[in-house]
Amino acid sequence: MSEPGAAGPMSVQDSAEPPTLSGESGPREPQWRVAPSAIGLWTVQEIIGALFFLIPAMAASIFVPESAPTWLVMTTDILPWALAVFFVAEVLVLPRYKHAVHRWEVTADGIYTLTGWLSRTWILVPISRIQTVDVTRGPLQRMFGLASVSVRTASAQGSVEIHQLDAYAAAQVADDLSKRANLYDDDAT
């Protein structure tokens, strides 16, 4: 079976065991990675973010007069190059690492996500607590054929977002979750 976040048909894993706490290792990781095209999206986002630092640093290097204090001239000459090296490394490494660590899964009992690359966040939202399911697509997400699924509950703590899914898979996941949430008779509070 192909990954739901990847291009192609998607089916929710109802037969998968929900994550459980197992000793010191903590909960198991959700099964699915986000769509591979998320690497491209995150790369573009990193480049845009880097430009917000590089352009002012380069402008400072150009416009600081040679008659300025030596420490200022040296700093403005070195800073753009140091930032460029840092951002090249960040653009080449970070998107691939984020793709490797961001995971999600929908089972018969709930939605599980694992996000974060320095600080890891594992979230479980029971199907019975779902109030709304939304699919959003920002401009960059549309360029890469991606979407995010937002699942809201009555509690702000219980809401979850599954970012960077293939747009088709996101629509299928949202449709499946909304249908299953409607099966519960309680008011999800």
C-alpha cells in the first residue's frame, strides 16, 4: 500500500493498532510521512526566510562607508558570507530532515501526529471528540499540490493539524474524518 501523503489513491488505516505507551520508549510513531513534495515547499520557505536576512546584510555591506569604525566594516563584510553559508546548509538539510520526522496517522480510534524537529510533539485526537474538519491550501501549498487538514475539538489542547499532505489525500482524509465524526451521538464536549 502506498503512503496516503504521496500522490495516488489513499485509504485510512482502520486496522492499525492505536499508539500505546510502552515502557520508556513512549508512544509509537504514527505510520505515514507527509507528501514528498513537502520537501520542495519547505525548501522554498527556507529560501524566502533566508532572503529576509541576507538582503539587509548585503545592503549593510554595500552602504557602510569605509570610513566607519573598523569593527563595523569588518562585521558588515563578513556577515553576508557567514549568513549565506548558514542558510545554504539550512536549505539543504532542514527540509529533508523535517520530511523524515513529521508523521501522521488516522486509525479507527483517532488521529495521531508527530511533529517538530528539535522539540517533538505527539498529539492524539479521539474520533469521538472531533467537531470540525477543515482543509486549507496556502499559495505555496497550491504550487506544490499540497494541503493541510485541521481537526478541531471543543478543547484548544485537543486540536490537531496534519500539514503538507497531497491535496487529494487531504480531501479524502477530511471527508473520512467528518463522516466518522458524524457517527458519534454525543456532543463531543
